[in-house]
Amino acid sequence: MAAELAELLTIASDVLDAAAPRFVEGVGAPSAVDKGRGDFATELDLELERTLSKQLTERTGFPVHGEEFGGPQLTSGTAWVLDPIDGTFNYSAGHPLSGMLLALVQEGEPVLGLTWLPGLGQRYAAATGGPVFLNGKPLPSLERKTLSSAMIGFGAFNIDGAGRIPGIFRFNLLGALSRLSGRVRMHGSTGIDLAYTASGVLGGAVVFGHHPWDNAAGVALVRAAGGVVTDLLGRDWNIESGSVLAAAPGVHEELLDMINATADRARGEVEQ
């Protein structure tokens, strides 16, 4: 299995490398498909997903589940999960913090993760068991850290937003986090938050989104680096999880304690 995964990782890397020039060429592409609530896709999203899906299927035999066109269910079997442009708002605005995300999922668990950041010249890749490679060079495993010394990636929110994780709760989490670590970063890209957690640039990442194409690649990277990945409730992450809490050992425990304390305060205020 390790040899097979290594071969698949090489193929996937080649496919993303071939698409990188087109990705860079399209930076600044305007919105083409309105997906609602401030979300959209560019024509490059559609083009890249078609191109990458075709090549991956032809070269590996596995189907692709993409953000724009969907695909097979992911709780069983083997399939690629693709986000052709992560950080689409950044990409469309000409901001360099955007990338291509790709994971291979087997029975609902990511076993390969690739995060390509062409605007930054960075390529992160890993298979189950590690190590994480940055531009082909292995990175050291994550060491135990404390929250007070770590930068934390934090997901976007609207304080008035409702939904699964209300905006006010996200706002309260941000406030609590600011007291424990004054180094909070909002990159506008889940892929960057998770890749930088895997590489040790960030100590952890708080991700409110649940889409597998946003999360699977980064989860694979963080796990391969020796990090801890759960949802925001502390349950082991799987492809159906509604959020991601990924961090270095030590930092994850502190973040989870902070989230639980914030939730307890919110429940107490409701009861009053």
C-alpha cells in the first residue's frame, strides 16, 4: 500500500504541476457563477476542474469528486477530492493566497493530501504516515507547542450569520482566542491554514466549513505531520465532519478547552 500511495502521489503531483501555469495565468478572473451568500466560481474553477478530473481519472482509474461538478459519494470506496481554486475571493481579487487542493480518500479517510500554492511557489504533499514534503523536501514532524507562542489560522465569519455555527459564536471564539494568543491570522483560504499548520508555520487552525474539498487535503497533511485533527467538539475528523480543529500537539488541547469554555458560557447565557 505504501508503494502504491507513493506512486499515486507522484502522479497527482505531476497533474497539479501541469495545471499550475494555467492557474497563475488566470489570477484576477472575475466571478462567472453565483453560488449564493457571497460565494462564487470563476471560469477558471470550471476549466481547471474539468482538466484535472479528466487527467486524474485517466492516469489513476479513480473517479473525482470536485467542488464545482460533484462526483461519487466519499464515505466508501476510493476517490479523489478536488478544489480547483481554494480561496476563490482572493484569487479573483489578484491576491496570492489561493491554491489547488487535492486529496485521495479511501473509505471516508484521506490517505493523500496535496496543497499547491502557485502564487507563493509552494507545493505541499504527503501520504499517510508522513513525512510532509514542501517542494519535494521532507519537513520535520510537529513538536509539542503552547497556544501562547503559536499563530492560529481562523475562519471567516459574519457576526450576524446563522447556520450550523452561528456568527456570534465564531465572534466569541475569536475574542477568547485573542486573550490566549495575540497572533490570529485570517488568510481567506482553508487550504493555506491547514498546510501552514502541517508545516509548523501556524500552531493550529480553526475551520468552520464542512466541505470535503476544502478540508480533506489539509487534514491529510496535518495528520502526516504528527498533528491532531478533530472537529470543533473534539471528535475524530472524518469526511462527514462539520468543522475542523487542527493543531500541533499541546496547542490542540488548549484550543479545544477554549472552545468548550466558550460554548459553556454561551449555554449559561441562554439559560439565564
